[in-house]
Amino acid sequence: MNRQGPGHGAVSRRTLVRGMAAAGTLAGIGMPFVARAAEPIRIGFPTPVTGPFGAEAKDQIRSAELAVKQFNEAGGLNGRMAELLVRDDKLNPGEAATRTLELIEKDRAHFIVGALSSAVQLSVNEITRSRKVLYISISQSDTINEAKDFSRHTFHEALNPHMTTAAVAKHAFKKGTRVAYLAADYAYGHEMLRGFKRAAAAIGAETAGEILHPFGAPDYSTFMPRLRAMRPDILCICNFGRDQANSIKQANDFGLKKASKIVVPVLLHNQRLAGGADAFAGVVGASNYYWGLEETVPTAKAFNDAFRAAYAGAVPTDYGAYGYTAVRSLLMAVQAAGDTDTDKVIAALEALKYDVAKGPESYRSCDHQAIQSVLVTESKPKSEMKGEVDLFRILEVEPGAEAMLRTCDELGHRA
Amino acid sequence: MQTLDQTVAEAPPTVPRRLPIALDGVSRWRAPLSILALLALPFLLPSQALAVNVLIYGLYAVGYNLLYGYTGLLSFGHAAFFGTGAYLTGIGIGAFGLHPLLAMALAVVAASGLALAIGTVSIRSRGIYFAMVTLALAQLVYYVALQASSWTGGENGLRGFTVSTIDLGIVSLDILNPLTKYLFVLAFVGAALGLISRILASPFGAVIEAIRENETRARACGFDVERTKLLAFVLSGLFCGLSGALSAIHLSIVPLDSLAYHTSGTAVVMTLVGGAGTFFGPFVGALTVLVLEDVLSLWTPHWQLALGSVFILFVLFLPRGLWGTALGRLTALRGRR
């Protein structure tokens, strides 16, 4: 700068100022037009990237991004592209509420999809329904279906505890079976426990006893002898994520699996990978999705193939698939509505019959719960596994039916 | 004093003369100036929801600082007051249909009452024992909220009290509008800042600082140390309760986390990052922590690593916090005049 002298510097600065002014004017004139022509369809996606559900969250993001990519490659909504705005909710309801507010107020998200823990999804729901923004929840919850937390802006794409426990119980429980429960002491554990007991009462299975453990407990050794003393035919472990892998491993170490069968409400792909084949062998649970479904369901094959192509041969996981089914169904509804207008999209979603990964699905009108199939799966022993991700045997596919759900009356919805 | 002298020695030879006078003005008008600075906040930060959080946690840290920075009592239980303020505001509006302002007022009174109870028990002990007693009592409050799930929503948190408009008699505020909400919260935070500034400038403010510096000497001077400490504790609980009440209005949910011990830790971290024992420091701390969290977590899932490293740098190189260090530098300049 010194060598150039003052005159040179002044000229270049003036040019720069002029250039900036010109650019600013151009941007000012041009931007609104450009923005209007190709305003993207923005989908806010809060999910717990950090925290114990991080692995599930990462799969959700990958699946959701795949759905967005496919929509855009197919031309979007008459050339209007979709965009996924991923935010870390840190598995914290307060953080999730702030993030959702940001997504709505600052990023002008048209729709919100996401959340994994029940407390977090309920807080997201509280924000979206007071601001009349469409929200599709992809985490298991019974509460969100109930009239108190429901709004016509809320859809629930995930299975709910009532559905999964009923499917598992129908398969595993018999009249007179003695069932002992180990459940995580928070909403998810309580709801699963309630679901199982309800199903057990209908079937005529007996409760041998129940133990609640703190959420995120690292050690289960104090519970195992007490559970064994109950002499159950079935040990029912109602927890999620790392808790599931840790407690099943320890049940194995204490020899509980030899004495009784282990049943879980939701058998998780990632936790089975983390826990290992030996610990999980023979454990029965329910699932919304397993990639092995591709043998019988053509849309599952298409979804898996697209996923494998996009992510170096990896297969989608159960909770990950929720990201895909929710975003795909949302974008299908946007297409059907021909607009991002919330009311039109709600109407389109209510009317939508979709089959994007796991067979036919549709939203029930009273509580916007997705009516869909429930898979009952069993973890394979190492000797039967054909590959790294050949984890489960599908024992049964309980087809989607309204009979699986609690009635609208029971949930407090007035016709 | 050593660090201060060093700073003096390192100060540049030319010192602007107007600065010291300006500095006196700044400290005299600290509350109005703080409010002015906060008025600009929603336009500077990435989002208004974040700006409201800065206000709320700033007030929380300022309230905490009254006890920690000025009285010298390290409490690990301030989430109890924050959470009580939040829960009772939510319950008041949701379950009893109270006017939001009335619910907030009752919640703040209850948080102060809780502070009186916890303070009475805990100020008998000192140092780490004091910290542990406050932590234990706050955990008690946490478990009460967890167990009383029919009132508090338990693990799912409290919902069902969304405030969309606040009727003030003459006007009705649309709280769903982000800027209106910001100004509504700022009105409370501003009033609280004015009050805290007044408290600190009063003889009582001088006594709590005397206790922080040398408790024995303060007692020898004839001050009732126990009562002063208790009053500081209650005032601190009051302001933290107010910040909790505002957070309930802001988020329209009360997560159980608001009573958890890491919310107590948040107050400590924010106060330390900003500068303990300074008037505006806790706000700077809240701003720094929240903005870093917000921005870093957009960039990388490993934001905790980055945030942790930043905190380590703060502890190593800015032991008096951002604001404390800045004030120290300025004071040093004045000393040179």
C-alpha cells in the first residue's frame, strides 16, 4: 500500500465503493424477484446430533436428505426445490424449543420434521402448534396422539408405544406366561410398560414383577438378581438407545437369557450393532423398519438401493427410515397440494395414501397417527448372519390397521 | 495487585485523556447503558429467539453474580430458583388460569421464599460445604418436580400454558411476535438491572463486598454477617426466579432440565466467562456462551469440543473473564493519568 502512493489508493477505494454501491443496487432490485421465483421449500429438522441418541439422529439426517435429494432430482414442485435445515436439539427440550423458534422466525421454515426423545418432540410440538406450523414427529410417543397435546398441525409418522407393545405381546405372550419388567424411569419407559401391561391383561399373561431404573444408568447389576428371583418366563426390557444395549448385555452376563426369553418394545439396529450378536441373539422386539424387508416389499428395495447408492453401500436403519418416510410423505403432500400453504398441505397429508419404504401408510384423521405395519423381529445369532448388517429375522409383519391404535374416543378426541 | 501493575507497565505510552471521564460516566449510568446495549441485541444476533435467551440467561447470571461475584458465596443450586420461577409461572397460567403477570409475580415470590429456606440452611456452612449443601437442596427440588408429574409433567416437562397475548389493560401484547416478546422480556430485565445497580450502590452493596473481601473483618466492624449473607441469598434467588419466569413465557414449556444441576453450572460458567463481580460481566458471559453454542453447533457436531477449548482458554488467559479483563485494562489506563 505504501508504495502505491495516496492517489492510487484513493482511486482504488473510490472504485471499490462505487462497485459495492452498484452491486448493492443490483442486489436490491434483483433479489426479491430471484427469491420469489425459486424460494425453496424449507423443512426444519431438529434432531439430537449430540447426546446418547446421536447415532440414530445421524441416520435420520441421512435418510431425510435422501428424500429431499430425490424430490429435487425429480424436478421439485414445478422447479421449486426443497431444502433441509438440520439443527442440533441436543436432546434438550429447552434447546429444541429455541431451535424451533429460530427455524420458524428466522429461517422461515415452512414445515418442521424431527425430534427423537418424547420430551423434546412435545416441546417442539408446543412451539409449532401455537404458531400454526405443520410438524411431523418421528419419535415414538403415545402422549402426542392424545387430545391434550394434539393440534391439526401435528402429525405423528413414528409408531407409538401402544402399537409396538401390542405387536410384540401378541407374538411373545401367552395365557399364563410370567413376565418381569425392567423399564427406564421416564416417559418412554412408562408408556412402553403401560402398553405391555395392557396387552398382557388382554392375553392373560401374569406380571411377575417390575423394576424401574434411572434413565441413562450405566450399571444394571443390582437389578439383575432381583429380576432373576422373580423367575419370569419373559424378561421385558423397556428402554432405549445405549440403555438398551447395556441392560441386555448385563442380563446376558447374569444368565437371565438362559432362564427366560428377553423381549423389548423396540429392537434397535444401532444398539444391536453396539451390543454385539452374542448378547442380542434371540431377543425379540418390534421395529418400524428393517432393511431385510426388501425381500418382500418393493418400495423397501427401492429405498435401500437409493440409500446404498448415496451412502457407499450402507443400509438404512429403523429410526433413520423415519426421516425418509416423514420427509417423503410431506413432500408428496406438498406436490399434491401444489403449494406450501399450511392448510392445503394438512388437507393433502390427511388424504394421502403413501408407500415409500415399508408398504402402505396413511394418517388417521382424528389424531394424525400414521397407520402402518409393525415388524416383529428377532436378533440372529452370529452363526446365522450372512453379513455385517444381517442382524434380524422378521418373524411377523403386522399389517397396518386402525384396530392397532387406541380409539379416538379413548384419546379424548371428540368426533 | 501484581497483575494490575503489570498491565500498567505494558500500557501504551499515549493515553487518550477523555477516557477516564467517560469511564466514570459509564459506571454511574451502568444500568441505563446496559439496557441501551441490550436494545441493539436482537438486531445483532442471528435470531431473536437467541436474543431473548441471552436476556433471560443474562439476568440469571446477574442474579447469581450478586451472590457469587459480590458476596463471595459459590452456590451450585441456583437452578432451584430458576426452575421454581419457571414451573410456578407455567402452573399458575396453565392450571389456575392466572393472568401471566400475576403468575410471574407469585412465582418470583415463591422462588424468593425457597431462597430464604435454602439460604437459612446453607449459609451456616462455608466454601465447598456451602456449595454442596446448596447442590443437595436443589436436587431435592428437582426430584420433587420429577415425582409430582401430575403438576409438572414429570420427565416430559410442563406444557399447556402457551401465552400468545398479554393483556395490560390499555394494550394487549402479541407475544408470538418475536420483537414484542423481546421488548416485553427486556422491560423486566431492564427493571431488574436498575434495581440490582441500586442495591450494589447502597450501603448494603458495600457490606456484601466487605464480606467477600474479609468476612472476619466485616464482622469485627459490627456488621451482622449472617443476616447480610441471607439477604443477598434471597435477593439472588429472587432475580433468578424472575429469569425463570421469563423463560417459561419465552419457550412456553418448562423442561425438567431447568431444575437440573447443569442449569446451576450454567450460571457459574456464564458468570466466570463474563467476569465475576462486575455489573455487566454476566451478560457478556451469557452472550458469549449462548452465541458460541448456537453458532458452533451449526458448523460441527463436535461443537462441545470447540466450546470446551474456548473455556479452557478463558480460564488460562482471562481469569477475570471477558468483561472483567476489559474493565481491568481501562482502569489501568486511568491509573496512568
